[in-house]
Amino acid sequence: MGTRGQSGPADLKEKGVSRRNILAGLAAGVVLPVVATAPAHAAKPVKPTPPPLPPREKKVLSEGRGHGKGDLRGSDIAVKEGRSKQGRFGLMFPGLQGFAPDDVLLAGLAQQMIDRTPPHSDVKLSNDGFDNPDIPAGIAYLGQFIDHDMTLDLTPLSDQQADPTAIKNFDTPFFDLGAIYGRGPAQDPQLYDPADPRLMKIGRTAEGLDDLPRNADGTAIIGDHRNDENLIVAQLHLAFLKLHNGFVHAGNSFADAQRLTRWHFQWLIVNDFLRMIAGQDVIDSILTTRPGAPAKVECRFYKPGNKQRPMMPIEYSVAAYRFGHSMIRAEYEMTDGLTVPFFGGPRDLRGSRPLPLYAWADWNYFFDIPGLGTPDDRNMTRYIDTKLALPLSELPPTVVKHVDGAILNLAQRNLQRGKMLGLPAGQDVAKAMGVMPIANDRLGLTEPGWNGKAPLWFYILKESELLGGRRLGPVGGRIVAEVILGILALDKTSYLNAPKGWAPPAPYACGDFLLQAGVITVEGHPEQEGVEDEGEELEGEELEGEELETDELETDEADADEPAEVLG
């Protein structure tokens, strides 16, 4: 450990106590008050998991934000329109039947899935065997940001009401940073700098910290309120705002700055996020890049009927992609010596409020930052397994409404939702993919009421757990990688479809993005005054770029250029 305790973001350098020479991208001259760390205690032996609690009375899935949000419009298509129907959502395996175990079994399983270890007062005390040494904690929040971008639906309310199952009227799941740009400066001017609408609006706290722009009640003025659910993803959102502004300050038009910001985001999804979550071998089995030509993506199972507006499989959105819930920690070290609980108490990481001083993120505790040493207590994700951190057993009101009968346990919400929306069983999906199914006795589901099958979300988590928990297994990894890569390939404006190829400066991962966005400066590293496009540029008129008033980079026109080849 380095020197701990009496330090805050702005006084690290002056006190000389940091393990790393780091200056945050804070307002010049801001001095933070001294914050005392809770006393460190010797780590206690890991206690055996207590027996499951008896199921409570029948609960309901209430509407909410983020993790607690009600079913996304159209995700009930299989039960309302038929298992072969596709719209905004659909089934990857329409020939499989839905799995509907008894609610009592689901409630009992959800209780067993909670790790009841309370948040540590210091991350250094985390010796319970759940830390994944391969994946830093920031990747889980990049994953949350990716999910929100993919599932954002800006369809006008009247159209949503006329098409509740989202058969015709819905946004594409393309990775276009809709939460950043909304519908463009003309239709969503509140997201843009009124003095220069080429720039995204940046807020400032009373203490001088850069923050999301906010209303008087503290809620963020952004394209997707889910990115203000917690203060980690909120600060990640802020970094993307700053990346765009950096491209503009470097001389790019709005259109080119938007394109470059999107492409850098998409690059991170493929080359950092998917690499850690699914594995490079899985990516290489699906994606083939070709010099001077669009990429090829070969999907064996993800086959949307409408390639202009591809569907999201519920096997992905309701099960496989929810692997990230098991990666969330109960606590995070935000700066050197300051550990904060995720949810629970007034000094936690709940969003929908201005960024407090104690919650400012030193990103070196969340990602590998080039030029900075690795802190010995960096936040790592939890293993991808069947145990969720204690704070997720009772989601706060900022995440889910606390109405009578509401299900507050995230695991129970996921399991119940899978049943309600007609998800097939895990073993059935594995068999359909040509993967040897895992028997229920190995999954730990011994009650006869399961009838030898398991909920798909639980199955995917347990599949990973049995393989060590460091990344997804063959079923979960393939579903996640195929859907993400398949959707990127079908987006005519994605970097995979760059006619002459494109890549940012190598190497480029999340740490490089954060440096480029200017949310971190490293002593001895050039100041991030502006962000130049140092990637390999394309040739062609599309790079000239006209300033956009709306999101003109997406098109559903039938005569548009063919996207990256997707082989069925």
C-alpha cells in the first residue's frame, strides 16, 4: 500500500502522498477538503453462505431507472406476438420454448445468489475470493454505458403508444451514442453549449468540479437518464462529452467530431470490452478485418430479419448481457485512501445529484492508465459468477420505485423477467448452439421443480463460474459477441464499414480514451488541450462532414451502400 488517508483529488501532488503522479482534470485552483478514511480492520475469515431466506409474499416488477427499469418496450414480443416475430426485439432461437419455473423457486434462487458480505471500509480488505484479476472495475460501467446506448429508445411517445410491442416504430440498436447526442442540436438544444452548438454542454459543481449539466433538482440534462443512475457511469458519460468537445477544439466540424467520437467508442467496445468479456479467440472466430475494405462478420446464430433495423435478441438483452450485474462491487476506492459504498447511506454512489467531492473518480482505480503505476488496491470487477454484491439485494429508490410489492432484489428481478418474457432454458440454448449442456446437479439446482433445466441468465453466470469466472463461457460469450459485432457490422456508419479501414493510434484502450478525453492528465504527459484525429483517416467525401442539426449519420434507405458483410 502507498500512503493512505488524508488526501483528496486536488491535493495529491502538493502533499506528495500519491503512489502515482496524477493530476485530475479538475478546475484550476480547486482545493478539496481533507477526507479521513475509516479505520482499517484486519480481514475477517470468509463466512459460509447462510441458508436461503424464505421467499417473501408475492412481489411485482415496478418501473424504475437503469437496473430497476421496467421491461423495455417490445421486449415482450415473444409472449404477445409469437416466438418467430421480430421488431425492436426478437428471439435468437425462436424454435425453443419458454421456460417457466415456479415463482417460489425463482425467489429462493435469488436469495441464494446474494453475497451477504457488507461493503468494506477499504478496498484493500477485499480478500473474499470474488475479485477478478483480469478485469478492472471500470469495464463493468463501460458495459452499462454500452447497454444504455444500445437500448435507448427516442421514439416519440405517440408512436410508442401506437406500437407498444415495437414492431414498426423503434430506434435501431446501433452504437451511435444517442445518450450523448440525443436527436441533434436542433431538436435537443438543451444538450449543447448555447454559445457554440457544436459543443456538448458541460456542467460545474459548486465546488468547481466538472459534472454533467443538471437541472435545479440535481437530475442530469442528458439524452438518457439511466446514465445518471450512479456516479461512476455519470462520470464516464462526462468523459464522452469531453472527447467530442476535444475533437471540435482540434478543428473538426460537428459531423466529424461526432463520427470520431462514435468510432472511438465502437473501437473500445470491440477491442477492449469484448476482448476482456468474451475473449479474443471468440472475436477472431466472428470478425475478420480486411485491409482497405469493410470487415466481415460471421454470425452463426444472430440472424435479424431486417438488416436495416436489426432486432435485439431477448436471449441477449434479458439474459446474456446481464452478466455485468455479477461484476458490480459493494464498494469502490474513488481516490487514494477513500472507499465509498456503491449503494447504502448518504455518502454512496447514487446518481441524480451533483457530483460530490468524495465521489470524484480517480480513473486509475478503475482502468489501466498509460503512464501511471498500478495501484495495489485498484478496484477489480467481481468474478462473472452466480453471486451478486449485497447492495443489489435491495435497490434504492433512485434505481427502482419503492411501491407496494415491488421486487427490490436485482437477481429476483432478472429471474422473474426472464420467465415473463419467455426466455428458453439455458440447457436448451446450449444444445441449440452445439455446446454440451451443463446438468442441473453441476449448476447446484437440486430441487425437482426445475425439471432438469435452469433459467438462461443463471445458466450463463454458472457456466462462467465453473470455468473460473474470469470471462464468459461458450454460450454467454458467443451470444454477447455475435450480437454486438453483428449490429456493428449492419450499421453502415460504424468503423467496421470504413471503406479504407480505420483505427485509432495503437495501442488504444479505455485508459487511452480517458487521457484523450482530458479527464486525466499525467505528469510528464502532454496536456490534453485538444483532441486530434490521429487515427488512420479514410479517403472519400464522407470525411468532409457538414455540421449536423440532427443525427444524419444513420439511414434506413434501401439503396444505401451495403454494410460490412454479415455471413449467415
